[in-house]
Amino acid sequence: MEIKMNFESLRRRNKKVLVEHAFNLYVKHNENIKFNKEYWVEQLIKGHNFSEFIEKIKTQSQLLEDKDTSKKKTASIGRIKSKFQDLTLDVGLSQKIKIELYNGSRETFITSAAKPLYLSYHWYKSNGDVYEFDGIRTSINQSVLKGDLAIIDMVVKVPKEVGNYIFLPTLVLEGKAWLENEGLEAIPQKVEVVAPEGPPLTRRAQNIFNSLKANAAA
């Protein structure tokens, strides 16, 4: 229950950041701008299509929809969650982790030139602040068909600072959308990042150690 509540707060912060950036880029200041921002934060939380929201404010169209339209929700397109073997990770380590990906959409999940769909992730601090939003991209090299459940290796860079974090795996359609905003159920996970045990290593030795550890975990 605690992580669910924290994640709801985190989702609201995330939507506020997205709406703020979008309004700064596309909307001229007006008397109703605060109300409009709050309106769209609520609509995105309810599942309103993020791409449609961007198109509306880019064209300076009517920002308030009628009630029937505002109640529509984006249908679920699947689910993604991590399968961390260890919830305590060494600071700054790059490693492969297993991701469980369920395709509930009508389209195949796979990375291609025509459809640049990638596995990625966000890191959040324990208080809900964004630590790293733009995670490393990992290609989906196998066809995940409608109704399929696949286990895929994804490369993750662990935060460089010791502390407690929330890890959120997701899918990104490059240049278009983060799919947790388009109906993908992304499951958050608490992770503790710690300093490695033993005496300090040189940068070269640390890189070798990290490479060996990542290969062992693969």
C-alpha cells in the first residue's frame, strides 16, 4: 500500500512536469492557463492520450473538452515489470536485468526502423523527485505478439549516488511517446543503492569489476 501511494504521488509529479514543459513550448500566456494546466494534469492521470493532448495545445485548440470526451480512458496496452534478483545494487553499476513484458495491444512489440520501440526506464528518488528520466534504450529483438508474455534482458545504469530509489521500467516510442502515458501498466520497484564493499578501486579496475559483474548477472 505504501509504495502504491508513493507511486500515485510520483505519477502526479511526472504529469505536472510534462504539462508544464508542453505549455511552455506551445501555449501563449492567458488568464486561464493555470486552470488549463491543472485540467490536463487530471486528464493525463485518468488516461487521456498524451499525443492527442500535445496536438491540441500545439494548434491552440479549445483546451476544455465536453464531459463525455473527458471521461474516456486509454485502453490498456500491456504490462511491464522488472525481475531484479537483488534489490540492493552497487552505486554507478551498468548491468543487465530481466524484464517481464506482456503485450495487451493489437500490435507486435519489436524494435525496427519503421517503429523505433525500445525498453527503457526512469529512476525516481524515494520522495518522488525525478533522478533520471531518460534511461538507456534497449532494443526488443524478438517479436512479442498480442497476448504474449516475454522475459527480455535490459541494460540499466544504476544511480551514481547512494540512497533509496524507485525504479520504473517502461517502453518508449522514440521521438513520440513514453508508453506509460499511453496505457502501458508500468510496475514500480523500490531499490537501495549502496557503496561497493572493500577498498576503493582505480577507475580502470572499477570498470573491469563492473563489466565482470554485469556479465555474471546476464
